[in-house]
Amino acid sequence: MLRLLRYYEKIKLMPQVHRNGTGVRFYSDIDLSRLRFIKRAQKMGFSLEEITELLRFRESPQTAKPKVRELAHHKLKEIERHLEDLTTLRNELRLLTNLCGASEQGCPILDGLDGNDEPC
């Protein structure tokens, strides 16, 4: 986690934190709030570049609201496309797994990964 925090400081996602005389870092409530914001945005699939933009928007949320909504809308569409892809992959893997159990020769899973359409 410390390495991650140093990286966030390096790319200016987090401000330089205060340190005591021995170099121990002290995070304020504002720093911790910002870190929670970053981590939550990452869990929602936002890139570090997008999070940088969201953090800028966070400074004046009322004026940035339309831009934030647009960015979130694009992220939602991206997630929905990804879910469709995952559903297709799940269904294909489920089919191959079932074919594998019924196959007496060869391996439908490996054939499917090879791109062969005909199960053994």
C-alpha cells in the first residue's frame, strides 16, 4: 500500500503528505477521504486519468455536474459492453465444459480455445 501511495503522490493523484522528523507520513482526514475516493472510483472501473479528472471536478461539483454525468455515462456504457462480453464468454465456457463431460475422445475445451467449431 505504501508503494501505491508513493506512486499516487508521484503522478499527482495524491498531494505530498506531511512527514515528521523521522520521515513517517501523516495523512489528514482530507487525504484519507481523497484516497477512499480514488479507490472507489477504481473499483467502478475509472482509469487513473479519469480519476484525475474526477478529482478536479470534485473541487466544484455544481459547475462540473454535466461533465461528471457524461463521464459516468460513458463508463456505464463501457461496463455494460464488458458485461455482455463476459456473458458470452460464460455461456461459451459453460457449453464447452458440458461438451467435455460428454466427449469420449479429444477435448472440446481445447478445441474451442483453438477456434475449432466442431466438438470431438
